[in-house]
Amino acid sequence: MKPDASTSAAPARGVGGPLQSSEPVRVAPAPSAAVVLLEEAADLLVVRRDFRAALQTCERAWRSLADDAPPDDAAGVSLEVKCSLCVVGIQALAEMDRWQQVLSWVLQYYQVPEKLPPKVLELCKMQEPGAVLEVASAWLQDADNQGLPEYRDLAALHLQRVLLPLGCLSEAEELVVGSAAFSEEQRLGTLQAISTARQQQKHEQHGPEDQKLNQEGSFSHKLLSLLMLLRRLWDSAVSHCLSLPFKKSLLAALILCLLVVKFDPASPSSLPFICKLAQIFHWIRAAMFSPLHQLRAHD
């Protein structure tokens, strides 16, 4: 039986045109499940705006990559797929206002911070500076990353968005001086900014202390003025009492006791108290007019 003519005559077309009968047929490899899921996640994110579903699809794609270990020739494609999955997942989290979960979500797939793709690390820096400080510092100190073309931009971004806002001036100075990624102009400008920030930091530290000292000095001055006023009032009251006759002084004391203690002077129970008060006044008068007291007063 002869083969069908139409079948044998129909040439298979490859990259270089019609194939000869001895050439193998080149068939494009089928896309992996992770690539298919990546396209689905991107469609959910951009077209359908279903951010939760897009994030879940990225997680399914990550599990697919973990199950299907790529061969050596597909390792580069796998790295690109991983980076794209991270980008789509980060954008989905950002659209749901879940920025605080970005870094932890990424690190569950990239267990080693130094292996983060530069694009992913740049997106992670949109978080709070304190959250990415340790991860970004470890990435910048890795020798393999220092040869990447994106290293200079990421180092400058780390200075502006993480180190300087957090006040990590020593770390910033060490990064600028020890890295060859910065030009001389960038290095001088950054060092000047670090010096200005350090002076401002010192001023802010000394400000509350100076204010506290001023408040304490003002309080001490007011307390001293009050004590001096009380002393003058006391001296005036003593001088006035000494200038009065003894009977008048005793009468004033009795009136004061009547107002304060509220006792009845005509009551028999008040007689011992009045006698005691008179005796105290005699002692005070004798002490005030003794020669020793007058000598101290003259001194």
C-alpha cells in the first residue's frame, strides 16, 4: 500500500524553512504549569482586578515550581518565573493594602535574603524602613550582588529610604565609604547629608536635657523667692508681736485659739490650757529678751 501523497508531500516547516526528510522535526516545548499559572495570575491582577485570586494563583505556581525541579538548561527560565511571580504577588498584596506582609511572603520562597532578585528587593523597600533594614543590609554586603548592575541604584535607595530615615548614620557612612558603587560626587554629597543629620541628632538629644535644666532652675528660683517672702513675713510678725505688750499678745493668742481650736475660755476645762499658754509666752518673752539673743540679733 502506498502512502498518501498529500501526506508525504506536505513539508514540515522549521526555523530555517522547509525541512528535508533527514532533519528532525523541531517541536516547541510545552509551557510548564508554573508559567501557565503566572499568566493566569497576571490576568487576574491586571484585567479582572481579583487581587486575592491572583495571590493564591502565585502561591499555586510556587508549589508547582517546588514539585517540578527544572533541568539545568531551564534553570534561567525558572529564575525569571520566580521573580515574575514575586512581582505579581507583591502588587496583589499592595492592592489589598497588606504592605506589612510583603517581606514575610517573599522570604517564605526565598529563604536566603542574599538571593533575592534586585527587582523584588526594590519593591520590598516600599515597606516600613525598619522592616527591611536587616534583609537589605545582608543583600548589599553579599559579594556576588556587588557586581550586579542594579547594585548602585539599590545602595542609593537603601541610604535614602532606610538608613537615613532610621538614623543609622554609622551604617550609612560605612556603606558610602566602603562601597565602590558610588561616584566621588555622590560620596561627598551623602557624607555631607550624614554630617548634617548627625548634628541635628545631637541637637535633639541635648534639647530635652537643656529644657529640663531650665525648668529645674526656674523652679528653684521660685522656691527660693517663696522662702524669702515667708521669712520676711515671719520676721515682720515676730517684730510686731515683740512690740506689743505682753497682755495684748496673750489676748491675741487667746483669740486665735478661739478661732482655730474653738474652745470656750470660760469653761473650767480650758483653764489649764490658758495657764500653759501663758507660761509658754513667758518663756518665749524671756528667751527673746535675753542678753544672748540680743547679742545675736545685733550681730
